[in-house]
Amino acid sequence: MRGLDRAALMLDAVAGAVPLLAVDAGRAAAALEGGALATDEVMRRVDQGRPFRLAYREVKEAIARGERFVAPTPARLVARRRSTGGLGDLGLGPARARLRRAAAWNARERGRFTRALQRLAGRTAPLPGRPAIRPR
């Protein structure tokens, strides 16, 4: 349970930091030049009817010559990436459901643990930071 509490604190810290992050559009665009988009260029050529192996070889040779490719739009980049966990499908729904189940389990187990400690100690007073739970 301590681990889940610590994870929750870390998530709170991340949630506070993420809104402060910003993207430098110029640097991001520069990072997409050249070979970083080789796969996208190959797939663009395949979409135009080129056989994959031929398109792959052409792009490989073009990169070796120092050619640059026009970067697809951000929407096109995302649209091509649909595998779960990837840019186009982060798969957050199942992760959120798991987090809710884990939080509910943590709350139940924390209550059981607190009640057990109170029964062992013969106390009905609250433990530090917890409401009093009367033993049955």
C-alpha cells in the first residue's frame, strides 16, 4: 500500500509539471528532417503504387545521397501510428480503468489494515492521519 501511495504522489508531481512543458515547434520540425521520416517516405511511395522493396531501396539511396524528404503534416504522422501504446492510440482507457481498480483495492486494504491494527492495539482512537474505526 505504501508503494501505491508513493506512486500517487509521483503522479501528482507529474500532473503538476506536464502543464508547464512546451514544444519548440522549430526544433521539433528540424528533428523530423532527413532519415527520421524514412519510414513515412517509404509508406508514402507505397501508397502511390510503388512496391515496398523498391520504395525502401529508393529511400535508402536518397538518404545516402543526402536528400531530404518533405515532412508529412502532424495529422498525417499521427494518423499512420495506430498501434496501441503508440502516438495515435495511447491506450489510456484501459490504464485509467486499472488505476481506478488499484485505488479502490488500496482503499479497501488500507481500511482492513487500519482496523486490524486498532483491534490488536485495543484502541478505538484514530491512527495518525486516519479517522477512528471502532472494532466490531
